Amino acid sequence: MTTFLSRSALNNAASGAPTISSSSFSSSSSKKQSLSSLGRKSRRKIFVSKNDDAKVNDDDDDEEEILSETTKRIAEQIASRRTTGNEKAFGAGGQTTVDSLKRVDGIWKRIKSSEGKTRRVREFVKTIRTTVEEVEEGKKFDVVVCGGTLGILLAATLQQKENNLKVGVIERGKLQGREQEWNVTRKELSVLCALNVLTEEDLDEVICGEFNPIKCGFYDSTGKRRQEENEIVTENVLNCGVSPTRLIEKCRENFELNGGVVFEETSLNGVTINEEEKHECARLDIGSETIEARLVVDAMGFGSPITLQARNGEKPDGVCVVVGTCAEGFDEAKNVSADLIYTCTDISEERQYFWEAFPAELDKKKKKNSHKNNTSNVRTTYMFSYLDAKPERPSIARILDDYWNLMPKYQNLNSLDDVEFKRILFGYFPTYRNSPLKAQFDRVLQIGDASGMQSPLSFGGLACMLRHLPRISLALTEALEADIVDKKALGTINAYQPALSAAWLFQRCMSVQVGSSSSPFSSSKTFINDLMRINFGVMQNLGDDVLKPFLQDVIRFKPLSRTLLSMTKNNIAFVPSILLQAGVEPIADWFRHFVALGVYDFLEPVVEPGMTWAKNTNALSPRSKFFLRRYLEAIEYGAGNDSVDKEIQRRSRSS
């Protein structure tokens, strides 16, 4: 198993999603996305694109999920303590009203009830071949990034002066971060320093605080083990709280200082690809004007209208529903560690709930020139469950009620009244087996959550963006230098990754199928906790070189093989339960990805010399060089053998 939402999907997912916002809930971060927050007065209702035809029918009041008195009471308490007039950030946690919860639930209901497609899809991207009027030079760009919450990270990287590119960013709302913190490691975030987007001083400013240890623990209903015996303790995984507001602000400053242009509070209404030889370009309709780009980057999250068209409105293969809160009143002396993945119950009503929790607002008492050993009485807790999108699944409001019932037990509180809630967070994250999504149009590329590049376990938009940022920015720079922007070429940037595909079986093992409780072949109520306890115990015994990659959302062939062999050797009696839970067909499908992972790992040593040769050789055309370098990158990333240091060195040699 891997990190299971431990990339802080809720925190990080920050790419745009029509379920909540126009350009990001995501992350992708931070996500990016379908995470909503009850805590600030909403300046705009849930975004359901006018291009989308996906609207919640307010006439279906008889079928509308009734919010519990607890949800309404806590939401009212939060609203009464908030000042008005705050600008709302569109992104994860960017929505604030009870109406948002009802609307998100309405969209979730529509997805569940759909047979094959979740909505009627409009042709958002069109291809023509005709002579058109020239646009003025000020409206011509090399790259336009759609969705600024995490898109601004890529835009600022591309806009660096040495690239000699003109980059624009379109953001439906204000280009600003949300209030709820994201969680990553300092090393992950430092890639922005290596790419000259942030300085070390900026990095210290955007990090609110650091905390350790990081715990993983799984419920034992037998009571045979003490809590400490069920815990895996590690350090330096998602142990930094990051201010989205400061991060986006700093990246935007760098972007605009280098000549980038931001179109904020601007709706993207459509993209037209012109194939006329003398007018080859992409034109973007942003309402009152049209701008032109050689390349369009879709960073609008899984709800992007471009992504919806590319996927033809298909129903997601899996969904993670998440609810949570940020609250103050916790014991500061104890609020010094984080939970990466935790359970406090067994399977119930065909759902297994997982938890994660992080200290928050550590910067309120930040010591001068130090992010470490800060304390706070504020804590963010999330509860999530991996589901399919079948009609029998409960509403998000119903799952939120389960959160209210279980949260005191999880956090060792006497009752909910022991803490004061600052924000309520909720949302869902759809995933597709057909990921990452290859380019479906010339001159248009999806990144982040829009491409499905994030793990089906962690959904970490920010962490995923940071990991792939050096690779994607280098590939796009080379594509523009050689004018290689057709869909076949761009498709090599989002190539098949066996490590990503292999994660699907792990999600399957951590979810409970509808109807399984009445099946004579169903697994026990303790199956998932038993599996997690065995799996994490094996990885801990094998050492950090096995455990850490999993916790950091990286699946590699050798650590995975060692884990599987050890589990089989030491827990052979548990194997039939795994086969029963996952199913023969999914395991057979997973096995081919596992084999591919081994092949990619075997080929990885040729990547670095191959990249250098492809860059310097005169034996290949620019197009062939581009394809070869992307194929080699796919081997490296597909095997989970990438690293920030490696990418930065490669980028330096390419300059």
C-alpha cells in the first residue's frame, strides 16, 4: 500500500473542479478542487460551468439530503465568528456556505445515478482550418496556463528569462491562495528555489511551521495490542504547513516580475485550434477579448471543461470522499505530531474510514528565524473513504455526520464542544484508470489533476505538481523551441506510468464493494485494518529504504517486491483474504503493471546517458530528439526513480 491520501489530498489538491470552483480545488493542489470549506462568507456560489450543462436541480427538494442539526449548528457558530468582506480564494477550502455542501452533494448524486456519462459535454475545444484576423501583439503568448492556483507554479517556471517565453495565466476568480494550509516537506517545496521561482527567504516565509513525528496506526478491535504497538512512527513526511496565500503570492510576484501576464476574474469560454498553415495557433475566448497562444496548458483540475470533453464525460472509476475540520482548543503540548494514515473503527456500512491530522497555524507563535518546535492549539483533521460511484453510496452530508460522531473518539476528546471549529471541509476526488490523460488536441496539454497524474490513493495536487514540475517545464520549453506541439508529441509528456497504474489495486483493497456485506464470500469487518497493520509492519521491518518511498507516494519495483515477498512468506494465511477482497481480474490486471514496473526499473540506468546523447547528437531530427527524451523520462518517472536533484542537474545541462 502507499500513502493513502497522505499527500494530504485535501490539503494539497488544488487544481480546478467545477464541483467547487472554477480553477482549482484542487491543489493542484492543492488540489484542486472538490474540497469546500464552511467558514467564510461566500462571494460566489459553487462553480458549475455554463459550458457544462451540469446543474443541480433545485426543484428536487424532496430528494435533497437533509443536513443534520449538528452540521447546521457548527456552521452557524463558525459564521457568527467570522468577519465579513474577506476575499474568497477559489481552490481547496475556498467555498464557505451550507449551500455549497448541498450543491456538492447534488453533483455527487448526479455522478452516482449516471450510467456511463456524468454529464452532457459541450465541444469546448474546437479545431478549424481557416484564415482569421490577426490579434494585436500584446495578446499573443507562447503559453497560456488555464487555472492559476497551482498553474502559477508552472507559469512562473516557464516565464524565467532564460526561456525567452511569454506566458499568460487565466484564473476565473482572484489569483490567491486559500486560508487552509497545505502540507508537504521542505525538500519537496525547495524545488521552487532550484527553479528560481522562490528564494530561500521566500521558502521560510511560506512555510508556517514544521512538526514531527509522523504516525500511522490501525485499529485493533480485539484489544490485544496497545495503541503504541499499532503505530508506525517516522519523520519528515508532509511535516511542513504551507500558507497557500503566501505561496501563490510569491510565485505570482516572480511571474509578473519576469514579464508574465495574469488575467484574473476572467472566464475561459472556449478554445479554438486553427490548423491553417499561416495562422496555426490556439485562440482562447475570455469574454470581451480573444488571446492567442502557441500552447494551452490546462491546469483547471479534474472538473476542467477541456478534460471533461477529452474524457467524453465518462463516469469515474473511483472516488475518495473527504470531510474534515480545522479547529482550535487542542492541548498544545500534545499537538506536536501528525497522523499520516489512521483508523479508529473497522468496516461499517460497507465503508472503511481513514483519518489524517496535522498541527496548523504554527506561524502564529513562530520563533524568529525558526520553523521548528513551534506549537499551536489548532489542528486540522480529515476523514476519508475510498468508494465507487454507485447509487447506493451515501451523501457527503451523511459522511460528515459520521465525522461528527467519530471525531471525538479519534482525537481523544470528550465531545465536539471541547474545541472551537474554524472551518468545515468537504469534497470528493474522482479518479480514472485511463490516467495520465494523453493530449487529445493539438496545442493543448493537461497537467496536474486535469491529467489524472496524481495518485488514486493520495490525490495530492501540490505534491504531485512539485514532483513533476521540473520535467514538465523542461519538456514544454523544448517543445516550444522546436515548435513540436501536436497531440502526438504532447502525449509523450503524459506517458504511461506503471507505478501510477499499480496503485489502483491498493485502492481496491482499501475499499469495500457495494453489496459485499451480504455476500457469503465477503471479507471480515477487520480485513482492511488487518491488511494495513501487516503491510506497514512488514515495511517497517524492512527499513526506511522500503517504508519511506511508500509514505512519500512513490511506488518502486524493488521495495514493492520485497514487501510482497515478505508479506507472503510471513503471512501466507492472509493471502486468500486479499484475493477475495481484490478479485482475480483486478489482480491479473495489476500484475501486468507490476511486470512493466520491473521492466522500467531494469531500463532506468540507460536514462541519464540516453538523455545526454539525445540532447547533443546530430544524428536525430529535433522531433526525434524530443520523442526520445520524453520516452526516457517516462521510464524514469514510471519506475518511481525520479528525483528533484536529478531533474535540476539535467535542466542545467540542457540550458
